[in-house]
Amino acid sequence: MLSTAVQELKAHKSQIATQVKALAQEAKQIERAIKALLGISTGGTTTTATAPTTAKKRRKMSPLGKLKIKLGSLKRYKKTEEAKKLQAKIDALMAKK
């Protein structure tokens, strides 16, 4: 009885291995189809996905903007003394502009 159970398990194992191979091949076909569709939608060939892309430049925040954000957090946490000092600094920067 034990030997038949082992044989059944081996048979199931080989079936599963076969199914895994079939699914892996299907996955490769799907990937190729997606690459082809991406090439069509961009108007280029399928090799456009590997072409170097230009990175967007990150915009830098002004020092005044950073101070305003910090002021908001100070007010949120009710740190009034620090907020008053920071507001004076912001006012001085605004007067220069």
C-alpha cells in the first residue's frame, strides 16, 4: 500500500513538472507578445524598450519654500516660539524679494 502511494506521488510530481514547463513556455510567449505590442504602441520596434531613456530633471525647492513647510510643521505641533522665530526669518526673506 505504501509503495503504491509513493508511485502515485511520483506520477503527480512528474505531471506537475510538465505543467510548470508548459506554463513557463506560455509565459515567455506572453512576454514576447507584450514587447511586440509595446513596440507597436510607441511607433517603434521592439528594441525601443531597451533604448536609453532620458531622465526627468528634478525640480529644486527654494529655500523659502522649505522654510514655509517647516513653519507649517512647527505650527501643527504647537511649537509657537520656534514658529515665531521662523516666521521672522521668512518675513526677512520675503522683504528681500
